[in-house]
Amino acid sequence: MSHMTLIVSLRIPDGIVLAGDSLATMQLNPKVKGDVHIKCPQCGHEHDTNVELDGTPYPSTTFPYSQKIFPFLKDYGIGTSGVAQLSGKTIYFALRELQKEIEGGSIPKPTKVSEVADLIEKRAQELLLQELTKSKLDINKYPDGWSPISFQVVGYENDIATTIIVYNGKKVRRETLQGAGCTVIGQMQVVTALWTLQNTSNEPHLFDLFSLQDAVEYAEHLIDSTASYQRFLRTVPTVGGDIDIALITPFAHFKWIRQKELFAKISEADRV
């Protein structure tokens, strides 16, 4: 199962808005069997043999209550895209375990968002390698750019609003974005098209002038537009369901602006 999703973070003067959809998608990996005529390159002998080949993965089933954004240590927000589980754990559960270890003192508590990204990058890579080992897969056989899971880690770095994108895969990559701006990961085609249409005059977006309400509505607009577009495609949608939206500031820490009803009810006593 995967979070083929859209995660949006907006860094504006009054804070950071983090938003994501709730749709998880089950991927099928079909096998194709058939007879293939082959010729030995050494002896020239020709014969037919039955082979099984991997087909193209495709989405088959959706689950509309996935948790893709969540708080981390009260001061930070996490958005995740890609595989929904690693080594038998959901990404949400695995990072809550990491948070518990930090709170218990077995791991030093981070003091800025780059240190949080370090911890998440390390834990996700450990789980990814465990998953590959369990499945008897060799990470070295994947292309260098292979990245089955990525994160947006948002918070403040020396009082500067910061989004750090962490790509876990064969090689771990990171991008750090600071100051006013909008960052997206996941299903970006519709967002890219919208930005292309909006920037025909090559004028910059006015994210540095956005109010908090502007940022909330803009994040919702990007996710809603993507979900609406996918609704009319001939494939199973990969973005949809409720939109969770959070606000991170240096003053009020992580605060939910909107959270899906089911999750809010069952986690009331455990809410961070």
C-alpha cells in the first residue's frame, strides 16, 4: 500500500501551513507468464522456455482514512508520501515510536528542524533496509534515483521557517527550503500545470504576502484541484479523501486547523 499523495507546505510570515490528503492506494504488481524463444549466445542452441515477468504496477483499491501529516515533538510537522508501511509498521506508527524514544531519553532531543530531519532520515532508512531484507531484495539493484518514500519535515531553523524534503531510497537525498514559499511532494502534475498557467508573466507568487487564512485556502485549493482532476481519469485516484491541515509557529507549536473526524475522535486523549 502506498501514499500516492499530495503534501503541501506553505511558509509565510506568520507561520507554516502543512496539508495533505487522506487517500492510501493499494498497488497490484501483476505477473506475466509465457513461452519465450531464446538462443544460447555461447553454443547457438535454440529452444522455448516458460518465463515469468513482472508487469507494470497499477492502483487497484483505495483506503480513505490514511494519516499522512502529523505532529512530531510538538514543535514540528511531518508529511509523508510514498509507501505507507515499512517492516510491518505504518509510517505514522514508526515515527510515533521514534518520538517516544526521544521523550524517554534514549535519543537526544533535537532542537531544530534539521536535527529532526536527521532522525527521520535515519529511522526511515533502517526500516526500508529491513523491508528489503525481509522481501529478499537487493537495494543495489535499484537505480540511483529510486526513492519509494519521502517526507516533508517542517519547523523552524534559527527562527527561519523551513521545509526539509527527505528522499529515502538507494541513496538518501535532501532539499532544504527556507523563507516564503510553497513546497509540494507526491502527485505534482496538476500543481505544476497550475503554476505554469499562473506564471505566464514570470511574476513570482506572493507567498510572502499571504495571511494564515490565505495559506490554508491555497493548500486546500492545490489538493482539491488534484483530487477533482483525478476523479475524471480512467484510473483509480491516488489523491482524495479528507484534507488534514496544520499550522506550525514558534509560539503555538503544532496546531490542527482541520483534522479528519474519525481520527480526531479516537485520538482525543492522545492528541499532541
